Amino acid sequence: MKTIILYASVHHKNTFKIIQQMAPILDADLIDITREKHPDLSDYTLVGFASGIYFNNLHKDLLECLSVNSFTKRQKVFLVYTCGFAYKNYGKQVQAKLAAKGIDCIGQFHCRGYDTYGPFAKIGGIAKNHPNEKDLSSARLFADSLVQRYRNLTVE
């Protein structure tokens, strides 16, 4: 099982902290999609898209990468996101786009992340001290569950 996680973690590196916990378990390559816009995904069996939430969506560079890449039937995709306030499923729209492309989204992980964007800066931010150790532990468990389910997956 060869894994890559494409990520955008801009402000406080909340998402990066999460995928740093997942990467060793998944033996994943990490690619900052804000720097490398068009990575070759053809050799990977598991593809993770990880982002903070910006205006109720994953980062625009991640969404663009998802739009321009094609996937094989054997490739599986998972989502990871951090957000200051989790009042809705931010991955739902992305999962619908994946389904429209015939891509199997095998799950998503999310947790709160320290957020000082816009009006939150005036009050010192929200979700302070997140991701915390409980969030990081949950991220490791999620990654381990992917390994247990898909360890024998290969690209066709």
C-alpha cells in the first residue's frame, strides 16, 4: 500500500500537526499542495486530501488538484480537515465531487484547530490548544484503521 497525503496547512499548521501523526503509520509521502500544484498520483493506492477549512471549504489548491487528477478504480481517497468550529460536515461537498468522478472515499478524519481568522482574531481565537493530544491520538487511530483495512491494496 503506497500512500500520499496532499495537504494545505496555512495559518497555524493545525492540519500539518495531524498528518504528521498519520504519516509514519501510513508510511505516507507528504506533499504541500500550495507549493507543488500538480503531483503525480498514479503510483499511489491511498490518496489523502488534508486541509484547514477556508470559507466553509477545503483549501482551493486542494480542490483544484482533486478536479484535475484522474484516479484508477483501485485507488482510495480519504479526507482530513481541521476547523475552528465544527458545525457541519465540511467534507460532504468534496465527497460528492469524488463520487461524481467515480472515486471511492473511504473515510474522513476531522478535529478542531486553533483559529484566529477574521473576527476570531479580536477575541484571541477559538479552539485554543487544538489540536490537542486527544486529537493527535485520534488521528493515529484513524491512520491505523486505514492500514488495517487497506494494507494489501495495490494500484492496477
